[in-house]
Amino acid sequence: MNVLLGASLVAAQGSFHEWHPAGPNDVRAPCPMLNTLANHKFLPHDGKSISQEIVTHALGSALNISAELSEFLFSQAITTSPEPNATTFSLHDLGRHNILEHDASLSRADYYFGQDPYTFNKTVFAETRSYWHGPIIDLEMAAASRLARVRTSNATNPTYTLSPLGSGFSVGETAAYILILGDRVRGTVRKDLVEYLFENERLPVKMGWKTPKTVVASDDLFGLMDRIVNVTGLASSDARALLSRSDLHVGRAAV
């Protein structure tokens, strides 16, 4: 087992400068960031057989995400595997509808419209980015773009659903691009970096981005989620739904 694990980690060392899109036998997720990490080989390039150790190593080495937060994210991802008692998942598993994948994505069409949560959708992303005015995205813009997608999905999709868990992940996804690409204290991020990552599923290294110097921990994620929720005035229980599924102790009560 240790030999196999070691081989998996060596195969997924990753490179900030080497990048290869998915090939015909590779799978990808509804998540642009995870796809990006696979394209850079921090995650297995084929998108398959992803263990907790691989997730922790990939998120830590590429994005400076803490082991605690990485383990929590893996604990959510593993629930999408169709295999009983699974210890690994594939990026494709993450697209199973209404587990973690949800309607009102920032860059994917709802499952109802073609059953394809994996492919970047220019029309959907055009709506999202239309709320990002100027070269810097702030919390108000980020929150407004997410809320607009929720309202559009609700108005156009006859099977629209967004569970508390799905809503929590939706807020978390908005928080994530600020945490990883921007300034977590100010709650701002360069628009061009976000657009580049979503559109290319590639780390914006050539645009000056670098891995965050400070570790991204659970407090950072949930704290920024709270700030996004406060901007929109939505129920805090939606943003904190993730907490009710975790064993994290981050100083906040799940409600």
C-alpha cells in the first residue's frame, strides 16, 4: 500500500509552468480549480483514483491549503463516489447531480440543460462576470454575481433545486477564488486572474499570480463565507451548511 501511495504521489507532483488539458481518456469535474490542478498534474492528470493523501498534497503544494481543510474537503468529495466504502474518488464523480454539484453554478449550465456540469459555459459565465465592474472584484460584486446566478437558475430551470449543502458549497466556491487568487483580508481579487482561471483552467502564473504565502485554513474559508453572506443578507445557515457535515472546530456553531 505504501509503495502504491508513493507512486501515486510521485505521479502527481505537479508543475506551475507545465500545463496539459484533458485528453480523451481523462475526466474532469464541475470545479474549475480542481480541473486546473489536474491540468498542472498536482492531481492525477487522468482525474481518477484520487485519495485523501493526494488531495492533501495537491492542495498544500499548489495552493497552500492546510491539511485540516484539505481533509475536510476530501471528506465531502468522497461522498460522490458510487462505490461503497470508497477510499478514492474521480473528478467525474463530483458531477453527480445534487450531491455536491448544484444548480446556479458560476460557469456551468444547470444539469437540466443538457446534463453536462463538466463543460465551461460561456453564456453562464458571461452573466457571472457582468457583475464584476472594473479591474478588481470586491465582496459586493462577488456576492452579487453569485446571487444573480441563483435567481436566473430559479427563474429558468423548472427542476431548480439548491439544498442548504449546495448553497453552502456555492458560497464556498465564491470565497475560494478570492482566497486563492486575491486578498483575503480586503476581500478583493484581480478580475483578470479569476477570468483566466475559469476560462482556461490554468493557474495564472504568467500574469504574476503566486501561491498564497499564508496558509489557507478553515477559519479563512468559513470567515470569508460569512462575509459574503452578510453582504447578500441571506440566511447564515446556508453558508454554514458545510459545517454541519464536518468535524472541524472553527469556533462557529452550525445552525
